Amino acid sequence: MLSVLIVIGYVVFVLVLMAGVLATLLNLPGTVLILADAVIFSAFTHWQRPSLWTLGGLLILAIVAETSDNILSMVATQRGGGSGRAGVAAMVGGIGGALLGAWLSPLFGAIGLLGGLVGFLVGGIIVPLGLALIGGYLAAYWYERRQGKSHEEARQAGKGALIGRLIGGLAKGIIAILMVAITLYAVF
């Protein structure tokens, strides 16, 4: 009986790691979920697997990942010609869009299930990601227009926010996959 419970524990552990990667794709704090899963597993193994050093490294990676898309959106807005405050507006707009997308994701995912797997992916993943991208773009654009900049200058700032968020999201996803690989290597 005990060996069955151990196998179930390992299966749940790996499923939570995969859920963390999926959450990252939904622009949710999936790296925090991966870190929490590793900490819980380590506690059950008396802090042996993964070690405290590994957990510290995972913590650093989680912090970098969770801030990367917002910081890169802000920096890219400024590189696109936007002001520093437009960069902050892009960051806030992206977070707002992501939160709205996360809130609407179950609804769109359920509607998407009617369309099968493709419908679920579009409804449950594409919509939240899209809203985060649109939120950053619109916030930077809106801020620059309110500051008296031309349509073209505001559009360039919004475009920078969009590109920065895309690059940041890609970096966040890569870091999440790296965290899973490190965790699995440390455990098995």
C-alpha cells in the first residue's frame, strides 16, 4: 500500500510541475507554483531532494521570471520612443490585461471546449495572452497620446510595449521549463 502512495505522490508532483508550466503560458505565476511544488517535495524528503541550494536557485529563477515580462515591456516601450512613465503604464496595462485574461480564461476555455482541443487552446490560452499584450500596448499608446505625442509616436511606444511583453513572456516560459528540468534532475 505504501508503494502505491509513493507512486501517486510522484505522479502528483510531476503533474503540478506541468501545471506550473501551463500557468506560465497563461501569464499566471506558474514559476511560483513550480517553486512551491519543489519546496513541498523537498520537505517530504527531509530537505534532501531537491536540496536547499537548489531551492534557492529556483527562488531566484522564479523572481527573475515573474518580473521579466513586465520589465522588458517597460524597457521596450522606452526604446520604442515612449517616456519612462509610458513604460510604467505599459507594465500596469499588461498586468491588468493579464489579470482580466486570467479571470476570463475559465469562461473562454469552457466555451472553447465546444470546439475541441483547438477551441480550448484558443479560449483558455490565447485569449489571456492576447489581453496581456493588448493591455500593455493600449496603456503605452494612451499615455503617450495624453502627453500630447502624435499618433505615430504613441503607436511606436505601444509597439515597443508589445514586443517587450512578447520577449518577456518567451523568457518566462523558458525559465519555467528550465525550473522543471532542474527540479526533476534534482529529484530523480
